[in-house]
Amino acid sequence: MGDDAQIDTDIYEKIKECMLDRLRDITPVVRIQAVIALGRLQEPNDEKCPVLEGYHFHIGCDPNSNVRQAVIQTMAITRKTVPDMIERTKDVTDLVRKQAYLTLAEKVSIKSLKIKQRVWLLQSGLKDQSDSVKAAAAKLLQAWLRTYGGNVLELLSALDAENSMDEEGFLETRELVMKTLFKKVPAEELVDKFELLNENLVIDLDKITCESVFYWRSLCQYLKSLGPEEEEHLDKILPTTSVYSDFIQKWMASIEVEEDIKKCCIQELITTQLLELASVLDFSDSAGRKSFQKLLQDMLASDKVGHRLIKPIVVGLISLVASNENVLKIAAEIISELQHPLTVVDESVSAEERRKNDIKIASIRVELNQLREELEDCVKQQEFARAAEIKAKVSELDAAKLELLESNQPKVNEIREERTDSDTIVKCLTIISEILTEIMHNHISPTLKSLMDSLIIPGVANEDPEIRNVAIRSLGLCCLLSKEEAKKTPAIVSSGLSHGP
């Protein structure tokens, strides 16, 4: 029967009743045919449609995978049936999961799905053990990209790169998304379509977003993974080390310490992506290498860098420094600077003190004028002994006047103040723990021992639980390097925990 065919209502009801009855048939082939037959009789606008209710049962509960697959192919897409379709992407049978992805790609718009549903579908499909399911998930991804006219940034935004990329598994999903999209396109075409960079091969500061930086970093790392044969394409979107160092410096200067948690997370996310992109830079140039190392050290010491950004900075720093001991020495210097920062104190002179000094200066000027006149008279009269006395007096008064003038100026003193706030201590301890996690060390060096005594062990006994947790982690990593320290640890930790809440 054609799409415009009509049948009598009584016949329609009898067919529907008969087919609904056949849905419960013991033979899978009969149930499959009943599913197909009922496809023309379902009423998507009726929330109590018996056909859709039958489909709802069989799509999730029918023991035969072919029946479940037939329901996926036949069932109308509505607000109530989409969750059933998504649930079948977790089916135990490859063919059912594949069909669910193909149907979603063909019939369901990305805009009708929640963000978590979008991410879940890609996360599950692109990591599936079955190649056929992976291919179907890739078709779903391509369908979503077509919805946004091939705009990768809009697709990433639809996956909420800004707010959820730091959640467990979400970053990995986006990595898979980008790799899947890149595999379908030649490297030359990928570079030609990437139009986010200026003449210096960096993104303008006012155009930096989570999506643009993530896209840039992913493309650079993908081209790098293709090997030397694609380096010519990578060079078209990758700046020199010196230019990139200046770019990150300008980015860090442009951001402010945010109290808004969301804005702070966005800044940290962008900075993390920029630091990870540095892994593909060419550090063969010693000047560029030193410049970038200095940048990373300054970032560690900056108040704009919280403890969540320390890991990518430490990873970059370790890759540039010659030895592990040098890394620890650099870390010790940075920690010392963080705990005892150089502070400029401006000591202004009070108005009353300035007034008194001005009066004294005026008096001295009058006396100087009188002495200079007297000096001229003595010279004319050749009273040289008296002239020498007056000249010495003039010198004394000039020195006194200069001293008073200087005392009127604001005094700028540089002092080092100790910082014992929780954020600073946690940051210092995190630097140590991240370094010990990344480096290959087989002993406790004098530098590390000093850090243990001054920072780690006192941190274990700190009343702040956040400080204590990071300190215990750092101490545990130290114990992996020395049996002697490991023997002392239980007593230290036990003593520390007894001081905690």
C-alpha cells in the first residue's frame, strides 16, 4: 500500500488488534513481522498509543536481538521514544547498538538532545569494541557536524566544551571526536579549513575561546602524530617557540584573578590547552627553549596560576630541564619565592612632618645665603682662615638641606613577608607532588630533604584538611624513594592525623 492509501476504521482496528497480539507471539520471526506491520499504525501524537507502548516494551525487554533491531528501525521518533533509542546504544548485541546509532543519525537532531546525552552517545560509540558500532557512531558525528554546516567550533560548543570538558571522561570524548573528524579529511584540507590564526600563527587574544584553543591544540597534535611527512602542513599552523612564548605571556597578562568560579575554570581550561599545545613546538633553538622555560617558571610563581594548573606547567618544565635534580632546585626557588614574596612598601611622609621639614629647609636656605655673602666679603678682604670656616659651614648646611629634601620623598622599601595562607601552601605542596609524580628519581636529594623538613612534614600536621591531603600524598611519593623515610612515615602520619578535625 502506498503512503496515501486509506482503509476503513474497523479494518484498521482489527489489524492493529491482531498485530498487537502477534507482538506477543513465541516465534521471533512473527514478532518481527508484527513490528514492521504496526509501523504504519502507530500514532506519535498520542501519548497512550498502544503500538508505541508495545514498541517500548519490546525495544528493551524482547529476548531476541532481531526483534529489538526491528523496533529501532520502525519506531517513530518522539520525546518519549528518544530515551529508548539512546538506551539501545548500550545493548549487548553489536547489531542492535549499530542500528540505534544509525537511526539516531538519520532521524534525531543533535539540538533535541541534552548535552549529557550527546557526550554519552559519542563517548560510548567511539570507544565501542565493535568496529561496526564505531563506524555508526562516526556517521552520527558527521550528521551532527552537518547540522552546524561543517563548523567544528559550533559542534564543540554543542558538546559544552566550556563547562564540562574537565569532567571525568568528557575530555577524552572530545579527543576522540576530533580524531574521528580529522581521519576523514586529508591533512592539507584540514589546514586550509583552519582559519583561526593571524599572521603570526596565533589566535588573537579577543578571539580566544575554549573551543578555538581546543581545536587548534588537537589539530597540531594530530598532524604531529602523522609523522615527518606532514610537517610542512604543521608548520602552517604552528608558530615559532619565541612567538608562542610571547603569545602565552600576553594571554597571562590579559587574564585577571577571578572570584567567579565559572570564569576561573574557563581561564584555567584555556591555559591548560595552550600549555599542552607546547608539546609539539620545536625546542631545538636554545634561545626559544630558555625563553619558554623562563615563562613556565614565572607562571608557577604567579598568583594567577592556581594549583589546578600546576601539572601541565610541571610536565612542560621537566621536558625542558636537563636533570631531575635541577628541576627540584628550580622548584625549591619558586616555592621560596611563593612563601616569602618580595613586597614593595611605600612609606609616605605625614603632612605634619613634611611641614616641619619645609620650615627647616627654608631656615637653612636663609642661613646659606647669609654665609655665602659673608664668604664673598672674606675673600675680598683676604681673610682666608675665616673663609675656610664659612665654606665648611656651608657644606654642612648643604648636606643637612639635602637630607631634609630626601626625607620629604616617599620611601620605597623591599621586604619579604611570609605567606602562610592555605592557597599558597597547597600550591607549594602540589608543585612538589606533581614533580615527584613525573620524574624518575631513586633517592632523596638534599634539596628534596629540605623541602620535606620545611614544607611536607609540617603540612601533614596542618589543621586544614586540603593541605594535609596534599602533604600526605607528597610524603607518600617521597617514601617511594627511601626505605628509611618509609619507616618513619606511619608515625608522622599518625601524629599529623591526631591534630586534624
